[in-house]
Amino acid sequence: MRFVRYVERHGGLDAAWFTPLWGLMKEGLIYPLTRAPYLGGQMEEEPRPVKEVELVAPVAPSKLVCVGRNYAEHAAELGNEVPPEPLIFLKPPSAVIGPDAPVVYPAISTRVDHEGELALVIGRRVRNLREEDAASAIFGYTVANDVTARDLQRADGQWTRGKGFDTFAPVGPWIETDYNPANRQVRCLVNGVVRQDGNTALLIYSIGRVLAHVTRCMTLEPGDLVLTGTPAGVGAVQPGDVMTVEVEGLGTLSNPVIQRVAGATSMAIPALPHFLDIESVSAEQFWGLLRLAKELKHEHTRLGRNAPILAGKSLAMIFEKPSLRTRVSFEMGMQQLGGHALYISPQEVGLGSRESAPDVARVLSGYVDGIMARVFDHHHLLDMAAWGTVPVINGLSDFSHPCQALADLLTIWEQIGQLAGLTLVYVGDGSNNVATSLLMAAGKVGMSMRVVAPRGYQPEPALVAGTDADVIVTDDLDGVVGADVLYTDVWTSMGQEAEREARLGVFPPYQLNQALVARTRNPSVRVMHCLPAHRGEEITDDVADGSQSLLFPQAHNRLHAQKAILAHLLGGVPLA
């Protein structure tokens, strides 16, 4: 069985989290428990969808017992000998965080390392356990990351400080009770790149031996964690990186690394001045926007409203291109947050012809608190940001569509429950603005991305090289094999109407149809399209309206993604 711990949000952006609750996760639902499952908790209420809650660390341990140098190659890579008996140390409970929670890079450290591990959860009070009885003491297994300030560990000679910082023990996303830990791969990736790749078959001291050794000197309580050791390949991380630990058959645990602002008492993430491109947004800022969007959505779902944090604020919306989703989501987003949005048509401004972008920005800066522009020329956005004195938001340009990508990743996160480790495959015109923003976004959250597109319609090599994502570009339709998400967009974007006939002669093999969905060999693959869709061209009706389609959840999430951007840029709501 799979057990989780979760929280609900309530009443406004600054409201505290509810007390974490326990639950049994099954088929996308969480069945609440009266108490921790390892303390005999019973189901007591109707289930609720996983996407309506936030998973936190699945345990509340009294202590974390860790085993050092339990893989020979890891001991060797740090210049150490294999210990003659299990080498144990403790991490404090205050270090524990859950999935997607940020790891804070200490200001006093210059070297912080990842250490992905298999962890076990103790199920009963135990002391002086015999090795052969170890299984009787184990409630289940989870994934852990023994984050370490390596420079402080070496300087101190003992490990308490280097291992014990708050946030240095990510754990999750759940506890599996029906799990065999033998011969399992343990991997750690940083920004989607594999750093550690070991196997539990290589543990020097078995789980039974470790538990027997530990319980000869201390009592283990229900819910305590025992981390079994990390394989070779440990390495440094920096603020902005995303660490992902995968244990075969158990789960994936992902956590961004952030920098604590000097003198701050909270985990502050630097504020954004504008939202022009995902390329200029750090991983921690991107995750902060995702979390804020999820919080605002949950608040509105629970209460039927959002706190009026933008009361008295106004947004100018400049449209050179028509749009359903962009206009309505920004206008309703401002309204739901208590502010006002003003639509400005192409004829009223004549951006770049009747009036220059710098002049428009300087004029509007005296009237409104922010500018959202949907333009043909990306340079107009850059000029407005440079010359205006209020935040500028890219509602779409010929180069990129960052608002769409933010909503898309929010949708994937909600629907699948994770982002790191997933593979998104974009099929069609891989050179367009949506593909560009998805490439940038994938690198912020540890996703892999493939672009399956005909030659001549593939992303620029410099763009691919500039993202932190693991990217494959190909014209081979077999590039969709193994996809978690299939994504497409129109073959002819606004402003490319003169190329329509030529494009219709190139793209038909790349249509997102049932045959292409089947070609992924993943029965759970999800399908996305940013809309509007030319049904019968880039996507067929049966796929767009099928059970695997996320077209309309992602369209609806434009509202919540936009509200996060507005709340942060216009309302000063911090990212966390």
C-alpha cells in the first residue's frame, strides 16, 4: 500500500498550512486516516483527489539514522576506506522536508552535495533487534536525499553540522509497504542529468545488519527513518538546480535548491522585475510561480474567491494579436484578485508604427501598475521593459510564450503529480514560440524534452544548447516512444499565413492522431495542445476529445498561472 502525508491551504495567501494529515493513496485518490499508518491509523472520511492537496514528507520521525560509506565506490570517491562495521550518524527531524520543497543553500557553506538514497520507515518500537528479524520492524520504504555541506563536514571532522541544516533531508513522496528493496537502482539527477546510478545489491552492510547494529545502541520508534547509504557519484549543486532522486519501483523525489538571502528569516526567492522569457527566470523562481499558481487555484476552489490582493491595481493589456485565452485569463485574473484590466486594441496604439514601444511604456507607466502585451515583435516587449517603470508581461510574442508554458507545467504537475524525470515530446513545428518556451521551462524543473519535427522546422541549436533540459531533436516519429506527455500546436502560426500551403505539404506525417498516441507505447500518455486547434490538421478530434487529453485543463490553468504572475509582479506576493 502507498501512504502519504498532505496539507490543505485555507483563507488567503498568507494563511498558515493546516496540520498535515495522513492518507492512503489509491488510484488518484487519498483516503484520510485518523493517525499515522505506522501507529494504526484508520480510514475515516470520503476520499479526495490527489490534485487538490499538497504532499509533504510522509513521515514525522523522532530521528533520522543514516549509514555512511555503505557503497564501496562512494567511500573510495571521497578517499575513504570501507568501515569495519556500519558507520552511523544522525540528522535532526528539523531537516526533513517533502517533495518539491526547496533545499536552502547555507550562506556559510561553499560546497553542498546531493546524496540520493533508499530509506526505510520503522513500524514499531524496537531495541536489540536480531538481523534475521529486521523485516518485522520495517513498516515501509521511501526515497531520501542526504544533502550535505561537504566543506563543513570535512572542516568539522564530525558530521552533525554538515548534515544537519534545516531542509537537508528531503523525503518522499510516499511510503510503500509492499516493496522489495533487493536489487533496486538508486539514481540521482541534477537538472535532468544523471549524477548517481547505483544498485542496492551493492550495499556493503545489508538492511538487516544495519538495523541490528543501530538498535544495539539506540531505540528506534515508529516513524523513525533509516537511510541506507548513497552510491557513488555524489556532487555539488548550486542555487537554481533541481535535484531528483529515483529509487526503482518506489518513486521519484524532486527538490529545487535556493539561496537564502543574507539576514533573511524566511526562504526568500529573489523577486522578478518582469515576466518576459522563461530563460531569464531561475529554477527557484519558476517553481515559486508554480506553487503560487497552485495555491491561488486551491484558494479559489475552496472559498469561491481569492483574497483581493490587487485592490486598487490596474493592468494595461496591449493586443496586436487576437486571443481568447490570454485576454480572458488576464482580465478575469485581475478581477478575481480585486484589480482592474484595461483592453487596448491594435488600432489604439499602433505599436512601433503610430507610436514607439518606449513611448508607449513611458506613457502607460503613469497610468497603470503593469503592462501585459501580446505582440508580433519580441523586441517591443524588451523595449517596454527597458523604458517603462512598471512590470511588463509577455502575453505572447513571435519568439516565446512563457505564460502558456507556465500553465502547461502547472497542468502536468497537477495531473501526473511530478515534473522531474518526465519526458515531454513536442510534435510539429518545433521552431515556434510555444516549443521555445517549453524547452526553456523543461530545464527549470528537471524534465526531459524531445522535439519531433521535420527538418527546417526544428529549434535553433543555440536554443537547445542554452536550456538545462535533456533535449533530443529529431524528424523520426519514433522519437515519441516512451513519452509521458505528447504536445502539439498549429502548423501555421499567426503571421505565417503566406506559408500555409507549403506547411500543409510538410506536416501531415506529424499529426497527433491515435496512431501516434499508440506509438508512444505508454497507455498513460497525456495529450496537450495550447489552442486554438485546427482540428483535422495537427490533431484529430478523437485525440483532442479523448480520455488522455488535457487540452481544457491546461486552457483553464492559464487563469491560475496568470494570477500567480500578477500577484507576484503587481501585488508583491513573494515566491517561496
